[in-house]
Amino acid sequence: MSLDSVEAAVAAEEQEQGPPEPGDRQAPEAPGWLAQVPYFLVLATMAAGIVVVAAAYFKRGPAIIAGALMLAALLRYVLPEDRVGMLAVRGRWFDIATALGLAGALVVLAWVAPALGT
């Protein structure tokens, strides 16, 4: 098959389809970095929790990190596969269960940790 025949076939196919309908327009595709925004949001919340732990607040810091993990589970549940970015590691339900399990463990550890000031 020659290049001319391929171009002719493509042109004929485009003519058959006709001009696009006004309602047939697809939304413009979002840039690739936009899918990483949920991941960076969770990462920033975790970093805030680590800063709070470094400031010697051993009960508040893990609670903030647990909140970040709950946020990750919520975003993994709500967002479609093409928008979760690096929050998608395994299957959807495995990721959610893992994040919620770790968040629960951190809440328990924060709750049983002794206060340093007393």
C-alpha cells in the first residue's frame, strides 16, 4: 500500500464523517501533572505531621499523619483511575484498606503514647 493510497483513504473517511456536531466536542485533556495534585496534597499533609512530631508534639503529629492517610483513602475512593496519580499502588480497595488500616494504627499509637510534659 502506498502513501498516496493511505492518505486518500484517510481523506475519504473524514469526508464520510462530516463536520463535528456542536454537542460532540470533547473536553480538552488535562495536563499530566494535574493527576499528581492529590498525591502532593497528601504528601504535604504528611510533611506537616512530621514537622509537628519534630516539634515534640507526639500526640498531635501522628494524628495529622493519620488524617493525611484518611485523606489519601478518600481521594483514592472518589477520584477516577486516571486522576489519582501515584496514590494508585495496587487495586483500589487494597489501597483504601491499607491507608485506613495505617491511619487507625497511628491513631491508636498516638492515643496510648504518654505525654512528655507530665
